Amino acid sequence: MSADIEYVRGDATLPCGPGPKIIAHVCNDIGAWGAGFVVAVSRRWPQPEAAYRQWHRDRATSGFALGAAQFVQVDEQLWVANMVGQHGIRTRTSRGTPVRYEAMAKALAVVGEKAVAEGATVHMPRIGCGLAGGRWETVEPLIAGHLTRRGIAVTVYDPL
């Protein structure tokens, strides 16, 4: 059973449709939160940022690492998935892009397990393709492989 990715114009922090939902997004592995999609997440709920910062602070024992995913429940049937899929952040002097596709794939597999367990749909912006510098042509097959091919409905939100 396979589902297609649905593309809509809108705000990924306001996921559409009935039932349980997971909002998935990419975080970096250095504990920095404050630019990109996370700004919209923090405007809507304080818990995902607080949980991410604590997860990073406790990284010696918390499982925080590239490829990990943390689920923060923000409503009765809504979770935010903080997926660590970016190594560092882009700076004026950095070379290459921070996105790590292998880490994103691992985190998406974890999101897939949670979605199946909760009977949830997954909602996201074009993960890894903003500040992380990724290419959607590379990310989209990862989403298909770890989510839609498992029958998990995925909605990708492009800004209005």
C-alpha cells in the first residue's frame, strides 16, 4: 500500500485534516534553534523548543544525535517531531551544506514508526531544503521510502 505526497499552500504549523498528526521538521546537531521553520513552531508552541534544548543539553545520555527524532506532544492528537538531520549551521565561512540526508532518512524512519503506532498523518514544510541547503529532488524520495510507501499520508506545505 502506498500513498502520494500531497502538496498544499499553507502553514505547516496548522496541519489540515482529521485525526492524529505529526509535524516533522529538521533541526541541527549543535543545539541552535532560532531561524527557519522553528521560528513558526516556537510562535505557536513553546514546548518543542524547550524539549529540543533540554534534549541537546542532556546529549551525553539522551540519545540526541544525527538521525534521532524527538516527539513533543503539543495537543491531544498533535506531535512535533524534532528530527536531527543537519550537521551544524550554515555560516558566511562554511563550505558545503549542513543537511545530512542519511540522518534525515534515519529520523524519517523513526517518524514512520510513530505515525503507524498513532495512526497519524505526517505534515511538514520542505524539510532540509531551507537553511540546511538540501535539494527537494533528494529529500522527496526519502519521504516516499520511509513514509508514503508504508501507507502514511504526508502533506507538504509550501508558504502562501
